[in-house]
Amino acid sequence: MHYQVHLIKDLERPGAARLVEFAHNDLIGQLPDKVAVYGVFLSLFGLASNEVYLVTCGETTFTPQLPGGMDRPRSHDFIPTIRPLDHEPRQEPGIYVFRWFSVNADDVDEIVRLSGEAWPEFEASFDTRVQGLFVEATEQPTQMLLITWYRNLAVWEASRHPPASSRDNFLRRHQLTRQARPIATMLSIDESKGLVSHT
């Protein structure tokens, strides 16, 4: 399974409404077989108000063709590690934090192990679920991405103080990390499915 995170920007408007419309409608006709939209994520903080993350997953890579006035400043190709547990599109409203890690390639396996050991206690202690831990799709990866769902910002704040055993693993993981950058987003849900779009 292959995941891509596309940063898409509206060059002509200050908000993300047109990006959401494109991602939930026009984009669908471009998707090749066995590629789906995992989620469209709007800025809470860390992205500009006229930027979204478009995350796709499937058996091949995909380059969206954007209409005039939109740009794709960055795109990242990832391979999942021990999560996601399923590859269905995200549907639950809440806060989705994208935590970008700069790492040394030799430390990737250890980071994955430490994370997997910490998550059960962490998730049992807070209203949160790890969505996926991804590694850059290169022979010598230097970037990883962790996507975590939180019920709300209060849960995210509370989770900064995890239980002791989880905390120890997270601290060891932090020591293996060259740099980390969290970006908080909200899920935009396709209104055609009868769910609310958070715009």
C-alpha cells in the first residue's frame, strides 16, 4: 500500500472552500483504479487558511491535475508501518495531528518499535487513536509521519502528559528524532455521504 500527502494551496482565495469542493468532487474522476482519498484535512494551525492536506492511498502513486489558481507546493510518498490497521477513508470528526519527523534511516525500525509499544496504554488513557505511522518511500528514508486522531483540543493538551511507560517510550523516540513538527488539522467530510464538512 502506498500513501501520498499532497499539500494543495488556493492561490486566488484566502480560504479552503474551493479546495474542499475540488477534492470531494472533481478529483474523484481523476483517481486511477485502486487509489482512494484517505482524507482531506483543513488547517487548524500549522497550515495556511488556503491550504489543505489531500491524502491518497492505493497500489500506485497519483499526481492530481489541479485547475487554474491552485498549486501543489509539496507532495510526499510514504509506506505505512504497523498502522493504519485499515485503509478506509477517514470519517470521524475531530482533530487530526500530522507529526512530521526528520530521522536517521538506521533509526526507523527502533522508532516504529517504540511507538507500537507505547500506543496501547496511551490510547487507553485518552480519547485518541493513532491513525498511521508512515516512512518515506525511499531506500534511505529520512522522514516519517505520524497521524493521530484526538476527540478535541482538550484531549490533545491532556495527552501531553501520558502514562509513565508510554512517556518513557516517547522520550526515547524523541532522542532518535532530529526534528519534529506537528500540524493540527480538521477532517473535511464529503457532504454527499450525509456527514458534516468542517469548513
